[in-house]
Amino acid sequence: MAKILVTGAGGFIGSFIIEKALSEGYETWAGVRASTNREYLQNKNIRFIELDYFNQEKLIQQLKILKLTGEKWDYIIHNVGVTKSNDPKDFERFNYGILKNLVMSLIATQMIPTCFVLMSSLSAWGAGDEKTFSPIKQTDEPHPETLYGKSKLKAEEYLQTIPNFPYIILRPTGVYGPREKDYFLMMKSIKYGIDFVPGFKKQMLSFIYVKDLVNIIFAAIKKGNYRKTYFISDGKSYSSKDFRKYVANALGKKYIIPIKMPLFMLKALSFLCGKIAGITGKVSTLNPDKYHIMKQRNWLCDITPLQQDLHFIPEYDLEKGVNESIKWYKENGWL
């Protein structure tokens, strides 16, 4: 039985990867921390492991002990990281630092897997052309404007410098679905009849439903074509109006008031929320780094390589995905 390690297993995406790995028959290891919420990691077949990502010496010792007991992962899906933080240094520390320590430790202990999947982000490339609205392509020069995107790009570039290392880098656009909390806040606002829209200029968005993303991960592993990178979306373009319409329909709401917030106001509010978060110690969804994501107008990406290599056809467009998500939020008392 092939063995698979999923880091960041307790997160939104991580918990879905774990479920898929179990359903595919892998011996499934969940990389967690002592503080990890295991609410969605209840399957008795999950093997848990706490790896000391920030101490490379200890991490190497942990891997050596595993190796002595005959344990070695065939596949590693590296999903651990942060998307928001009150400490700007956390982006590089988590998104780049952990990756580097883990990869170096795998090499040092000769525990390199058959394939190492890095969950990156479309944010690593920055926004697309805001005049033509042409989708972001692999050949475009990356220009991330966020600390999050810069840290993800640094992790990618490090991985690509290691000769013969069998990686796959996935750059999903906005991921949504059951258990997700940021898009959920937008849905909750729409439930109360208000939809906040960033800026007045045209904005085109892209999405990927979490179950489609997870299917792509395992399709890429099975394909066995490594040292590849892919942008990921459902292949369609959407406006904020489309998102609002699908959410309203799923909630049975007839009247929604769209409130377009000038970018200068959004920037000031993001800064204020960031300051308050710093004082209270609670991380805010709206913050200065997130502002740079919200202000960008073109979040479309070219998924042609994904379609050609993995024959990707999404099971979910935004309408279907929103309907299934809201059904889950209702059934679980979130909405």
C-alpha cells in the first residue's frame, strides 16, 4: 500500500486531501501540530505525526527514526502554510521556511518521495493584465504584490533549483467549498442582504471548488509527469455579480444591495482591521496584505496545460459549487 503524507492536514484544503487519500486506498499520514483542530480528521485509519518543521536538526532526527522503522512516504502533499497573519515575517517563515527545512531534511535522510506536491497559489504570479483581461500564463513574468504571494513564489523557486527532485507545483486560484471560512463571510453578508464589492472598475474572478482541486492533485500524482507547474481554476471567468447571484439564489434571497467600496476606503479599512488584529491578537480576514488581492482586477488564469496533461474537466462550476457549499453550511449550522 502506497504511503502518503499530507502536511497542513487540519486545514480546509488539507482535510479534503486526507479524505481523498483514504478513499483512494493510500496509507494516509496527517502532518499536524499539537494545536491542530482535528474536527475533520476523525477517521480511525489516519496516522498522525507531529514534525518539527522549524528545527531542521530535530526534523532530520525524526525522519531518521522513521526510516529505521521502515517507514517512508511514497508521496508528500505539502499543504502547510499561512494565508494571513498579524506578523509579516510569518509568511516567509511558514510558506518558504518550512518547505526548505522539510525538503533539505528529506534529502539529508534519503527519504525523497516518488513525488512531492507543493500547494502554491495564483497569488505567486500576481494579477493579470487589467486592460485586456487575458488569462495569466506560465510564460508571464511573476510579479506578486502580496507578502503571501512573494513567499509562495520563493518556495517555488527554491524547489525548482534542486536537481532531479520530483516535484509538482499547483497554483490554485480562489478555493471555496464546505468548511472554508473567508468566502463564507461573503456568503453570510449576502444572507443579510448586503454584498460589498471592491472598487468601481471591472473585475474578473476565477474559482476552483475544493473537490475539483483535490481530484487534480491525485490525477497529477498518478500521471507521474514530474517537475511540472500548473495554474488551477474551473476554466471560467466570473464577476462579483455572478458570485452574488449564485449565493442569493442558493439562499433564496431576492433582494441584495451591492455596495461598491472605493479602493481608498477599502485600503484604509484594511489597515485599520490589521491594526486592531495586532492589538487583539486575532487574525483578521481583512488586512493590508489581503487588500492587494482584493484591489486587483484580473484573476483569470490559463489552464490549458492542466487540460492537456491531466485531461482536466471540472465537475463543478461556480453555481454548482456554491449550491453544494451553502447546503453544507446550512446543515452544519453555519448559515
